Amino acid sequence: MAPHADPFDGKLTFVYGNRRTRGQIFRLLPRTMKPGKGSFVEMEGIHEQQATWVKIHIESPAPAHVDGEIFSEGIQDLEYKIYPGRLQILAS
């Protein structure tokens, strides 16, 4: 969920952050559906970034999610690279 992502800019827009309690997570969730001002990316401790290459390493294995799907139950290293123009996108 990256509200400022642009499928045509050749960049990966990603959001990361940390919520320590279930209560903090539950307060964040309704704002994930809010477009524009007041979105969850404006909350303290939440960061939205853009890059063409991202490499992530964490000390303890954790589940990895992409587009709402779990693709690994325990991962420590992850790398994304963007290849602009490789996939044609049709839009009206």
C-alpha cells in the first residue's frame, strides 16, 4: 500500500514502519484506505520512499508479503530491482 506510487515513473514506491502494539496497528489500518491528506504514510514512524533498487537484510527470519500475498514464511534477505519499460501497461 503505497498511496503515491506511479506505475509509469520507473520507480518502486515502498512503505515501511514499525508498530509495537496491536492497538497501534488497529489505529493505522483505517488510514491505509484514506487517499490524499491524512493517509497512514503521514503517521509518525511510517516512511514512504522511492528507489530503483532495494536490498533488505534483517537479523531474525520474518514472513515476507508482496501485494497482500505471503511469499515466504521466514526470510532474512530480500532484493528488488526495477526494470523500467520491460512491461507495457495499458491504461485508459
